[in-house]
Amino acid sequence: MGSGISTIEGLGRNGGGARYLYRRRVSRCSDPQTPSNLRPIPRDEGRESKDYTPRSLVLCNARSIGNKTATMHDFFVSQGIDLACMTETWVREGEVVSLHEITPPGFSVLHQSRTVGWGGGVALLFREDCSFRALPSPAISGIECVGLVWGTKESLAVWLVYRPPSTPAATLSGLLEVVAGWALEFPNLLVLGDFNIHADAAPSSQALDLVTSMATLGLSQFVLGPTHQAGHTLDLIFGAGIDVIMLPAVEVPWSDHYALKAKIDFPLLPGSGGEPIWARPRKLMDPDRFRQALRNPAPPGDSLDDLVEDWNNRLLAAIDEIAPKRPLQPRRNQAPWFTEELRKMKRDLRRLERVWRRTRDGASRTSYRTLMKAYEMAMKAAKQSYFAASIASASSQPSTTF
């Protein structure tokens, strides 16, 4: 069947919705087609791959990924993230296409649907070159969560939480009981998500109780400033045993929540390897910026060896500043259906986004969202046309089709 076929692994929980674990595999000839090989897996079964330390994450409230899969896919790729945490996916049990479309090549997604009713849903999107193990979601009344752990318990456990705004305040006590168990089991713990409590400059009583209780369990809260367009702080990031460096939040025109970015650091596994190949982006190597980044030369009179060492150090510091090393990702044609028309629409979409970020007015936002919807529809039409032609051309060759 070849490596171009994605696999879906379903994990149900008692009385709950389904959890899906997708692994996007890289094909030399085309993008993975419709996922196959649906089978249940035990709760404690892990999925091992190369050891890799996640360095950056983004937390966002998607408010439905179904109508913006291409837009969010491009956003995750442009941000260069290792881990994406999404709340309010609005993906129901069994709806696999939108999750497949939002996942960049080389990534997997772990999703938990809302058990009752409509909306909700949480998803973790992470690099496949990480050593990871899916964790069974606990049953917390009124709260949705999904979790995974990198490597062993000495590595990092990540739990993504979504608490709907209509959920009673008493549900937070149930969440804290579960977090207490997580804190005992995992020395390095990250709990984040949309808690829908006002942890603003003048926090509500619920927010004060939650932050204080988390601190008692050894988890610090790292988010400062508003995370919602209304000026409220609803999305929070708690961590224990790790360093979390918050980066400037990114206001996105497709959601009323900001996308929170952070760098995370935690101890490596003993004897772990799998260091990726590092390279410097050539497009960032601007001669003018390089000259500006060079530090002042050493004062005259030093020895020749000191001058050479100082010069080499300043050259290295300058190149690190303008073109820092990044993990090298192989280039392959992952989207053979991506036409020149789609490429032009994508450029126009980015241009309108830049206009909106500069003006911050309603007209530019409306123009962006209108083109975004047209881009999504054109992307789906191009995929449908491409795969229909591929299937028709291989109608007499079942093995090629699959």
C-alpha cells in the first residue's frame, strides 16, 4: 500500500466520545489520501518514534476548524511550532476529514470530541519525530481534556483543557482533584487551555481560587495580559518542573481569542538522541542586517590570536542573530493539487491579513474573512478534482488507488 496512506487509531473511553490519533506519513509521490486502517488500541499502548524535545507551542481557540482548515494549516506551518493546542474544534465523533486537512506533513493530531451535545472538542497537534504516548482522558464533569506524555514520566506530560462558559464553578474542584493526581504522577507537567474564567488585572474569585490552588500543587501560571478581544484573560498556561517563556500573543482574524505562543524547556531523557539536522534559512541572510549585527571591533593593540578569536566570535554572534539555526525539514510535494490560482489566493490572503494588522478596522477584517472562505472552498474543490482524476485514472489498478 505504500507509506502515503495515513492511519487512524481510535481510542474510546467509558461513556465518552472517541479519541482519534492520526499520523501523517510522508509520501514521495503525493499527499496522504483518505485515512484507512481503523482499529481500537489499548489505553496504555504508546506510539514511539525519534526522541525530540519540543521547543515551541501555540495555544488557540479555533471556534470550529471545519471552515478554516487550510487557513489554520498555513498558520501552524508559518509559526514553526512543535506543538499546537486547539480548543473548540467543533469536530464531532467520526468526522475525520477536517482533522486530516489541518495536520501538516510530519505531524500527528490527538483529538477528543465533546461527549454530549454540539461544539467543544480539544486537539493536540505535535511533531511525529517526538517520542510520545497518548494518555486516557479522565471523566471530569463539564470539562473536556486530552493529554499525552513525551517519553517516560521523567519527560513532559501535556494536558489540554477546555471549560465551557456555561459550566458551573463547582466543576473546577473536580479539575483540581485530577490535576493533583497528574502532579504526583508527572514531575514535569503542563496544563493549559481555555478555562473561561476572568484572570484579568482584577481577577475574579474563581480565577484567584484556581491560580492559588494550582500554585499549592506546584504549578505556576505564565500568561499575562488579555487573551480575548474583549480584554479578558481566559486562556491560561500552568507548568511545573519546566521553564515556560511567553512570546507576544498573535491576534488572528479568524477567532475572537488570541493565539498564545511560548517556548518550553524540560529535561531530556537520559541518553536520548535523535538530534535533528540543523540549518540556517538562506532567505534570512541579508548582508545589510549582517553588517549591522556585527559588534564593535576589539581595541587595537591585542595579539593576532586575540583579534582572530574576537572576529570569529562576532561573526558567529551576528549570523546567529539574523539567521538562527532551525531543524532541517525535507522538501517534498505534499500538495500536488495546489495550483497557481490557489497560490495567488494565498498571497492575496496574506496581503489582506497584513492590511488588517496595520489598520485594525472592521472593513479589512471583513475583506480578509471573505477571501478566507473563498480560499477554503477553492482548496476543497481543487482537492476533490485532483483525487477524482487520480482515482479515475487508476480505476483498473486497485493497488495504485489505495
